[in-house]
Amino acid sequence: MTKKKELIWVYPPNNWISNYNKTFVYGWSNPKAKLFVSVETLHVTSLQRVKIFPNGNFAQTIKLPKKKNIVKLIQIFNSKKKIVSRNVVFASLRGAQRRSNLPGMKRFVRLPRRHFSTQADPSSGGVPPRNDKGLVIIIDPGHGGKEHGTHSPKGIPEKVFNLQIAKSLYKNLNSVEVGLKPTSTRRVYLTRSNDKFVSLKQRVDFAKKKKCNILISIHHNALPDNEDPLKHKGVGVYYTHDFVKPLATSLLKSISKEAKLKQHGIFKRDFAVTRPDFYTGVLIECGFLIHPTESEYIMKREVQKKIVSGIVKELTTLI
């Protein structure tokens, strides 16, 4: 019989290299326990109480006073003390980064610039003209396989929730009720339908092959080490080209209204899946998976359905 865990420390992982002189710890603890975090250097040890939310999730910023730091989580539960230690190194922004596939990491690799001739006409609402396949919508569940994305406070990888929402969106866009059932003039595709790794280049190439008009990439948000995980909440929409901004803005408002999520904002970024101009590409961060309370909220199936509803309502209006 598997022993029930009383403490899950998600971030930062052991031997983490931070580009800032601070970071944050987050994870899950038995709500009835007391939790402390200490940062030890050669001469100094700091100790602070960590707030455990009623659901057991916790997140708290800590300072990294030296280049090499030993971070300890100290849990006291039923008069028993549990101590977990990890090494965290502070390196300047000019130093080398070790951000491969670790908890809390969000990476969008740049692809070589490619130029396409099928740009959207602003009068079309930001959607490139239909091609010989009609209107093509591609739904892109972020990460997958060996690439986890960020993690929930209980250690569940982001890729799981991205796929759940993407599949629900795919199903809804294909339903008769919303008037978007596939026809000879309309197609909806997924870049992945299971837990497999798909490179960013493969995602873009797939969109080109299918003659995509609209691409929606589904993700959940995390933060760099210099941010406070308790101060950021809400849905965010990212785009690259100015002709996509109106769609990004309307999607943000629609999702926020339907799912009752705060508007984190719209942001112009040069992401691999939003850069091509032969389709209208947006990347949606469906809330902060690292936030102690928002993470629990956005993981609920009924909330995921509301996020999908917000996307579908805006797309049906546009189409």
C-alpha cells in the first residue's frame, strides 16, 4: 500500500540555477502541518514561516544572499519534523542558464523567420482569407511527452491540463450546437491528441500543411524567479502580429467573462507558434498553475469547460 505523502516540494528543483538573487518555493503540504523555509549560506541562516492555504498549496518568495545556497523546507506535523534540502545557485543574468525541462520553466524556442504571402486583411477581423480547404482551425495543446511545461502545486505537469482543454475545445468546435460542425468548407485539427512530444517546428509545419487560418495554442502560466507567485493571477493572451491584436483582446474578455477569471492581459511576444503570418495565431495562458488558489480553480473540469466556452463564443462571433 502506497504511503500517503504529507509534503510535495515542486519548485525549485535541486541544483537549480537562478538568474536572480531571489526565487520562490511552491508545492503542497498537509494543511494541518506547520511549514518553514530556511536559506543557509556559509555564515547566515534565515528562517521564515510559510503560509499553507486551506487546500494545502503554498507559494512563497525567498532571497538568495549568496552564489551557493542551501534551501530547506521544514515541516512539523503530529509532533514529527521533516526536513528536505535542495541546492540553489544564484547566477547573474549574464551567466549560463539551465532551463531545460524543469518545474516552473516556460520556454518558447525561436524558429528562423519565414515569410508567407497570405496575410490577413484587417477588414476580415484578423483572419487570413479562406483557402481551397475552407476555414481551417488548429488547436495546439502546449508541451507534451518529455516536455512537461510548468507543474501544479501537487506536481501534475502542465501538459496534462493543456491537452484536457484542447480536446474539449476540439469537441466543442466540432459540435452541431455551436454551428461549427466540420463540412467541406471547415476543418478543425489538433497538433497532438495524446501525451507525445511535438517540436515547435513540427507544430508550425503541420499548420502550414493544413493551410491553417486560425491557430490557438493552449498553455498555463508560470513565472520567472524574480516575481512573486502570489501577486499574479488571471488569463493572458499572447500574439505577435498587429493584425491579431483585436482577436487576442476579444478572446481575453470572453474567456475572463465566461470563466470568471481575472484579466492578466494581452502581450505582444515573438513566440514560435504565433510568429507565422499565414495564419492568425494566439497563445492562451489559461491562468497561473503555480498560484495556490487559482491553480485549484482552473484545474476543475467545470472551469475548463467555461474557458472553452469563452473561446468558442468569440470564434463563432468572428466566423
